[in-house]
Amino acid sequence: MPYRAPLDDFHFVLSQVVGFGRVAATDRFADAGPETVEAILAEAAKLSEHTLAPLNRMGDKHPARLENGSVRTSPGFAEGFHAIAQGGWLGMSASPAVGGMGLPITLTTCVNEMMGSACLALQLNPLMTQGQIEALEHHASEAIKTLYIPKLISGEWCGTMNLTESQAGSDVGALRTKAERNDDGTYAITGQKIYISWADSDFAQNICHLVLARLPDGGEGTKGISLFMVPKILPNPDGTLGARNAVSVVSLEHKLGLHGSPTAVMQYDGATGWMVGEPHKGMAAMFTMMNNARLGVGVQGVSVAEGAFQHALAYALGRKQGRTALGTGTIVDHADVRRMLGLMKAQVFAARCIALSCAVSIDMAQATGDAAWLARAALLTPINKSFGTETGIEVAQMGIQVHGGMGFIEETGAAQFGRDVRVTAIYEGTNGIQAMDLVGRKMMDGGDAAFRLIDDLQAQAEAARAVLPDLSQEVWAAAEALRETTEALVGLAMDDRFAAAVPYQRAFALVLAGHFHLKAALADPARLPLARLAIRRLMPDYAPLLGQVREGADSLYALTPAALGA
């Protein structure tokens, strides 16, 4: 079925749920008023529906391939990318000083969701470039900014990030790629990287790789790592292209999904690179790009969930099977199918709200410099990444179930959603690592940012008591349980926190889901049935999850390799 951008939901969430009006009220984003928002989202919807969505199945059936060291992309992908670039979408949130639009990351998040729903394999490319633009804006020298960012914004050049090596996955500090200073101030980069998304294409004039490597005097671990810009083709000072750099694509990975997105093994043989940021502080610079990507990857989960839901709903409305009390004859009237569709829609809405709330916090932090907004953005980033991607996976799987036997048949397209989205819970830091970040680094303030957010949840629930007393009490009680568990969590040893991290992270997201659905129902009574389903069928899982937090690590480590059957 064709994809249709959920424009009504975007406008409702922005205006009634996540408080985007506060962003537009700041001096920095004063141009992002209602008319601008409406125009941008409408144009992005047209691009996604009419240009990108037809490419989704094409990328799955005709994967990117490697020929004579160069990547040949899926049919239509070049035209799709050029449409994205020509529309100015790559530089939406980049500073006007470097040729960007200077728009809030919240609007970029909405646009990225639509593009990801339409064709996730292609949308990965601009996501990487957007992240690189932000990293260069914050950390690169003026010379690098001036040379690279305009080309990245125009789409003439594309960006990647190179972290992972075969022996250094999540443990980035174990990398072996080395950097040696040349006489002219550049660096010779030598090593191999794996899992590099969009490492090459046949539609970009140049590929700009941000590569983590270690200087000869770099210490062990992440503190000794530096970041380098290593282009595929060496640019001249005026931006024209010169000689080919010592960079090569060794092979493309054979993946479960996202077949249209070339994921490569990259080889650097003394390739020329320029340092970005300060020596030995490459991880700090790369984290700018990674945090951008973590917001974006959470949204990719929402993208696929929305696409899978639309696909399943259309099938359920048309598939005649069995009899129900309602008598229409289509499977949408079977209780279990209705249950799945309701949960799918409830999760998509909640995940979208969490993502856009995170984006609003980022925008408010940038616009005001308020440390409280920065802390909230940091707190919501791992929750968004994990819940968004888990939602994508769960909704895609329910979509297959709604299709029944036809969901297991590739021709329906239902299975592609499940294959494409699965990696989102793995890359940009597995969801387990996100959870460790949440209970570790993000709780170094003693839980202060978490408690302030919980205060807001309970204040909203109190405000709803006069209109929706039962549902508001359930959300308030869930927030109180989250508060009490957070108080206990910050008193635990780190090993015990890590053992509790994933259930705690999931529980936090479910309580947020109840909060956002309650807020939606207050603003629009037509949304009350979905809110009731979310609060009474989705949110209640928070209780047993929070119960695991106090269990600690001992019971896990009691499962020795021998006990596991090794």
C-alpha cells in the first residue's frame, strides 16, 4: 500500500503535546512559526509519499552492490537522493552562517521520520550527513568548515562516521587504526573499519569519512583517540576535486535487511586526513555526531513502525476472514486483530511523542542555554533511542501477525519492515548500552533530571483529575512508582544498576507513554479511546519491570557459564 504521511498527528503532537510553541517563541527559532511548520511538513510529505516511498521495495529487491571497487546503488536511489538534496533537506538544522536553514531539530526530526517511513535504506544517507555537519560545526577548524559543510549541505558530498573495527565494536577504545603526522600537518591514517553505512555511492561526487584513530602518543582506551576527516577524493583548496585518496571499499556486508543501504568494510592505507577537534579528544567530537544519530535512529524505529502500522491496517480493513459480532467480515473486527492494531497505534504515538519531546529539549537548550533543558535532552536521548527502536521492532512483528500467513510471504512487504528495522536496536549503541548510559552517566546528578521530569508528569496528571480522574490517577501512580524506584536506583552499586538498566529504561518509557496519551486525550476527546488502551494495556507493564530494579546483579551472575549449559 502507498505511504501517507501522518501530518495531522505531527501538527497535533507539536502544538498540543510536546510544546513546540516554546521553541518558536525563542529569538533563535522565531522564524519557525505555524505557517513555516505547515509548509515544511507538507513539502516533506509530498517528497516522501511520491518520490521516496516507491523506492522502498526497489532497494530491498535490488540491493546495492560492489563492482570494481565502487558501489552501485539500487535503481532510483540516485534520483531520490538528488530530490532530497535539491529540496535543501540536508541542511535544515545547519547554521545559516554555513548555508543551512537554521531550523529547529524538532522539524528535522519530523521530516526524517517521514523520509524513513518512505524508504529507510535511503534515509540513512542524509541522516549520516546531517550528523557530520553538526559535528563539523561544533569541532572542526574554520578551514574544514568552509571547505566541507557547503558541499555536504548541497548534497554534492556525503558524510559517514567510522568507529567500529572487528575487535572494537561497542568497546571503541580498543581500536587499532593509527594516525601519523605528515610534514605538511596532515595525517596518514592506516587501519580497517567495518559496518560503515553508506561508505560509498554512485551519486555523490565525494564521500567524507570521519574516522577515529590513535596518534602514536595516544594513550589506551577512548581518552587516547583522535578524530580525522578522511575524504575519498582529496579536495583542492577551492573545493574542486583532486587525486584519489588511499581509501577503498573492501566489501559490502550481506545483511538481514536494509539491502538498499550499502554497509561496507573500509580500508585506509596511509590515507590523508585532517584532524577534527583536539588531539586525543576525538570521542568528544564524535559524540556530537553520535548523539545526533541516536535521536535519528530512535526516529527510524518510529518511521518503520508507522509504515508497518499503515500496511497492517490497510490489510485488516480489506481481508475477509471468519465471522464477528460486528458482521463486516473483515479481520479488523476480530478482537485480537483490533487489540494488535490498537497497541501498534498507541506505541507509535508514544514513541513519536518521546522523540519530539527530546528534540524540543535539544532546541530549547540551544536557544536558551538553560542547563535544565540540556539535562532533559540528555536524559531523553537513550530512552528515545531504545523505545523508538523497540517500538519499530514490536510493531513490525505485530504487522506480520496481522497479515497472518501472508505476513510470512515476501510479496506482501510486511516482512521487509521487520528485517529493515531490526538493526536499529543494535547500531549507534545497542539498547542495552543506552540503558547503561541512562542509569550511569545520566544519573550522575543523583537523579535530579529524572526527578524534575517525573515532577512534570505528576503535575500533568494532577491537572487532569477533574476531567479524567481514573486515567489520571493511574498515570500519577505510575510516575510515583517510577520516582520511588529511581530513588532506590541511585543508591545502588553500578553493577546492580547495570543489571537493572534495561527494565528501568523500558519502564520509564512506558510511564512517559501513559503521560503523553493522557495529555493527548485532554486536548482532544476523540483520542480518549486510544489513551485508555495505552494507559490500561500498554503502560501497566512498567510495574513488573520496576520490580526487577531491586533484584540486583547477583541473581544474573549466579547463572554461571556452567549453569547456562556451556
